Amino acid sequence: MRKFSALLICLMLFGSLLAACSGGGTATPEAPNNGGTTNTGGTDNKQEDPPVKEDIADKKVTIKIHYPLPDDTTLRAQEDDKIARFQEKYPNVTIVKDDWQYSVNEIGVKMASNEAPTFYNTWATEAQLLVERGWVADITEFWNNWEYKDDMNPVLQEQFIVNGKVYGVTQNGYITSTVVNKKLLDSKGVALPPMDWTWDDMYNTAKGVADPKAGIAGIAPMGKGNEAGWNWTNFLFEAGGDIEVNEDGKVKAVFNSEAGVKALDFIRN
């Protein structure tokens, strides 16, 4: 089964704290200490007041967020609802919507030109790269204080934890599944595979309904674009193989293996 992917989300809050000392008079220099003592006639027990904790709600903040594409009307409605609930609690925050969709070919340019959204979505496979480039913020402190962190699926969330620090929050995750066309199987007199079906069961079921002359494929793994590679890894893992291993701090590719060939043969056949 292919390892979980996930969408990578990072919220970077930028702020500045300006500490200033106002005048209004001339400071009196301290007298040099020549080894003597000065009797003030009493003991000064005055203590400094603790610093006032800054409240983010008192600041005007503008953030640019990931926003769905125009044709994703349902997702836009969901995002608008989240924005409304957020701004009800933080009316001091101005939100700029940006429908730029993460691209490995564009993220570097976006970061270099300071045009990347403050908050953007990516894939879990990008986490290590983004951390190494410094393109995501360390949000460990926010994560540790988040009341819902223990409700997150740890298998998904750990994709965004690098060297013990949290750099993103899982938004969506999915697993690989197989969809069976029962109507097609019934028309060909082929029984549904059992719930505990094996790869041989899948192959024989697909072979039973395949009709190349009629344009009917018994099985259709995704393979039109880049997804062909990572879809193949599902079969690679099931064949007992892996993509890479970490040996002595170095990443080594190991997919060129008997398991890899077995997975390719299964798809080819």
C-alpha cells in the first residue's frame, strides 16, 4: 500500500516588537563609586513590573492564504466559511486570497520574490525540501499549545515533523483504493473478488472482463502522467520492496530490485 500523502500546510505569522525609551527630561548620570557607601536612610524594596504580554489581537495583521481555484466552488464556499469564523474571532486580521496552487517549479521564485502566500498547501513529500530551503516556519510552539493536536492522525502528521520540530499541519490525507465495476463483472459472468483478495485474484478478475477489441480494460492503474511512478510504488511496496533507505546519514535508492521488476511485470501484464 502506498505510503500516506498529505497536503503540507504552514502558517507563518510575521510581527515586530518595538521597544523604545521616551525622554521628557535629562537623565542624571550616576556618581562614580569610589569604594564608599551611600546611606539612603532606608531600604529600597521596589521591584520592576513584569513585562506586559503582547496580544496579537491588538495588532493590524495582513496574511495571504491559499485559496481554491474558481471552478472549485464547493471548496471556495468551505474556505469562505472558515475565513468568516476566523475573522469573527480576529477582526484585526486582513486576509488576502491567493489561488496560486503549489508547484515545485514555482515555489523557489515565489519565495525569492516574496510573493509566496503566508499560508499555503503542499504535499507531504515536499516537507524535507521546504525545511532545508527555509521556506516554512517552525510552528512547534503553536502546535504544542493547540488543543486539537492529539486528535490528528499521527501517521499523517509525522510527515511534517523534521528533527523534532513541527513545520506544517495535515489538512487532507488519502489511501490507495481499488474501485470495482460490479455491473461490468456481472455482464461478463465474473464473480466479485473476495474481501481478502490477493493480487492474483485481482489479475484473474481483470483478465476475465478484459475485452481489448471493445476498448474494455480489465484494470486501469493511473499512468498518464507523473502519477505513473508513484502509483507503481503501491505494487512495489506490496511486492516487498521500497523506494529508498537511509544508511549512515545518506539516502540510497533501492527500487532497482527484484520487487521493483515484479511490480512492473504485474502492471505490464
